[in-house]
Amino acid sequence: MAEIHPRTATRRTATLCGLGAFLAVTLATLSPAAAVLKPHPEDDDRKASALTSHGDSDKDRDRDRDKDKDKKAPVAAAPKLSISVDNGRTAAQEGDRLTYTVTVNNIGTDKAHGLDLTQSLPTGLHFVSADGHGTAAKGQVHWTVDVPAGKKATFHTTAEVRATPEDLLRLATVACASTKGDDKPLVCATHSDQLPAGAAAAEAARAAADPASRLWYAVAVAGLLALVLAGMLFLRRSRRRAGARRSSS
């Protein structure tokens, strides 16, 4: 058996150890398991970015869906209407019975469905009757009506004038039309009749504003004062004459 030199044995051992280490590193690099067990940090960033992008895309889709719903369900336009109320008079007083005509006209191109039509009943105006199934409640007459495009609907109310406040100059009523469930009216119209207090106030204002009337008033007052003075002088002379007659007798 040949004898191996110690240095030669050491070199062989070092060479074998280096070769083994090289093979181990090579296998670890090429192994799929090692790739799975040791992911690169950039891979985690890519996954997180993908999840965030997926969540954002879901939100965008929901937003787009909501916008589509809004486009598919547009808000209905308010009907185009005109309205009037009149009783054919300009003055009224206690005891008068007034008949009002309320007319609502659809001047639009769409049917006005379920309109709420009202006429106010002010203080001093007592409800008597209404056609078209009109009902009175809380100081108003109410109707519910459908008006086709280009058509009109007409209603009548009868009311009696009762005692009114002394300082009330005119008796006014207001008619309005609104869509069902909406407190804000679409159109309104008013009619008023002059009361006796209003007529008296108007006459006084007219007299105060007319120069001729003021002159006539001044002449009338002066004439009245002259008559009073003349009467006083006449009475004084009469008393003096009577006193003189008594003295002479």
C-alpha cells in the first residue's frame, strides 16, 4: 500500500469540500421549492398593488352603475300651467253672496296628473258650496284634478260675505295649483273686492289729493263759520233790543 503524504491528503479534502459546497449552492438556486419558500420582496409589492387596483376598480364600477341609474331615471319636469280666479265684481259688503270661477289651464305638452287645486277663504268669507267634488277645510277649498295637455279645468265656489274687521279694506281670495304632495305651488292668482271701509278710505284719499276738493272744503268750512258768527251777532242784538225795551218801559 502506497503512503499518502499529509499535504496531499489535505489538498484532496479541501478540493472535495469546495466541490460539495458548489453543488449545494447550485441545487439550492435551481430548486423550485427554494423559489417558493423565499419570494423576492418585489413580488409582495406587486401582489399588494394588484389587490389595491382590484378594490379601486370595484369602486369605479359601483360609481358607474350609480351614474347609469341616475341617467335611466330622470326627474319628471313640472307641468306648465296658468290659473285665474274671478267673481265678476269689484266691490262687496256684508250679506253679499259671491260666486267664484277658478280655471287652471295646462299650457304644456304633457298631461298634468293629480294636481292639487286650492282657493283660500279669508276672514269674513263663509263657504257655501263648490262643484267638482270640492271640499272646504282649514280656510281653503280643495280639488284634485287631471288636466290633459292643451286643456283646462274650471270649478266654481259660492261663498257669503259675513262681518269683516273694520280696518279690512278689501276681501281677497287666492287660487293656487301644485303637484300632489308638494307644498310649493306652481302657479297662483288672486282676486279682491273693495269693502265699505276701503271705499271710505279711497274717497278720503281722493279728496285729500284733489286741489279742487280741498278748495271746496275750505269754502264750506268758511261758510259754516260765517253762519255761526252771524247767528251769534243776531242773538246779541236781539238781547240788546230786548233790554232796551225793558228799560224804557
